[in-house]
Amino acid sequence: ACSVATGRTWAGHKVHRQGPVVYVAAEGQRGLNSRLQAWETAVNDGREVTDLIVTPKGLDPRSSKDMARLTRKIKRSGAVMVVFDTLHRCAPGMEENSNKELGEAFGALQRLKDETGVCVLVLHHTGYEGKHARGASSQEDDADDAYVIKFGGDPEDRSPTNPRILVRRKSKEGEAGEELRLKLTTVPAPGQDPFDGRAGALAYVTVEPPEESFLTTPRESKLNQLIRLMDEHELPPTAGRDRAKA
């Protein structure tokens, strides 16, 4: 969401449509603020992400009143993305195992997308085994793309040192099954002494790919790797030209 709002690359991928993002923070408002501050410190040179519009209360996709309110907010702000965090908190009382109820919610989200042109991102908890979204299967059927984040190591180890794996379960435009290895990094909370090692003194940052992976795939050429890495570090196309001539 921060990358879309600022236009900064994420994991080596350029943002193709930058603009304001409406974030419906129905769950974990305090944690969101910490992650946002950490991202601003680590990635955005300490500058505030002004185009991230946080709505502290849930908006229910099944409520025509809530969707009308959200539609007005999107049109006024010119938002290009809206995030629902999480589906469970935004739709209280919804029977997650009911294809009918989930279909109604996702139908409302599709109408929101059609009317405003935004990208709709829905965060949802995984099931018991952590392999797919919790509840009825229709939610992945109705989505254009579906991703799940799982632990790379011990599922009980939630520390930043336990890598996460982003798995693409479904994509209408790409290949399903692709995986991206991620990590959680930490930075000192804004205004905190960087040498203060007290527990809880560090704020969690965004998920980022390990540097050693280079985010490459067997099909990616060396030239494409170089171009992508230059984009990731925001280097001009002429970078290194003098050395190459020498």
C-alpha cells in the first residue's frame, strides 16, 4: 500500500499505477501505525506517506450505506487502491463457510471496482493448515489473484528471523504456484535511541526480500536482472556508462 501511494518500487517491481490508497483498518490499528512509521523511516527517508488514507473503522461490503460512503471517499481522493484489513472484521457476523454470503460480499467489491476503477485488496486469515484462505472456496474463485503468506520455518516461530514465503495460489494473468521468499526487518522506532536494545524498542517494518536472493527466477536473463536491480535502486539508465567505456 505504501509503495502504491508513493510510487516506490517493491521487491524490485515498479509501481505501474501510483496514487492515493484507502486503507480500511478494521483490525490492528495500533500495529498498522507502528508498521507505517517503520516503513517511512526505513524506505521513505522519514517522510510521511500522505497519500495513505486510513479509515479506523471497518466498512462492511454487504452494507450499501458503507459502500456508498467508501465510493465517495475514493472519488474525492482519486484513490487507485482500497485495502480491507481484514475481511473478518469488516464483515462481522458473516458465515465464512457460506458460499452465498461470501459471494454477496465479493459481488459488492466487484461493483466497487467497476464503478471507481480501484484495485481492491482483501486481507483474510488462513485456515488451520495455513495453505489457503479460511472459509468457503468461492472467495478465491471470485478473486482475480490470490496469495497466501506462510512461514518458511517453524510455524510456531513468529520472530522476524523466521522467513516468510509469499505464494501465488491463483492469477488470471500469470502463473500460479510461484513463490517469493521474504523477511521481516526492524528499525528503531522514530525518535528512539538506535543503541537502545530494550525489548519492544524496535518497530516492525514491511516484508522485504533477502538481498542474496536477487528475486531471480531460472527464466530471467542476466540483462533483465541488471535492469530490474537498477530500477529497484532507482539508478538512471546512464549509470555505469563511463566505467563500461573504460
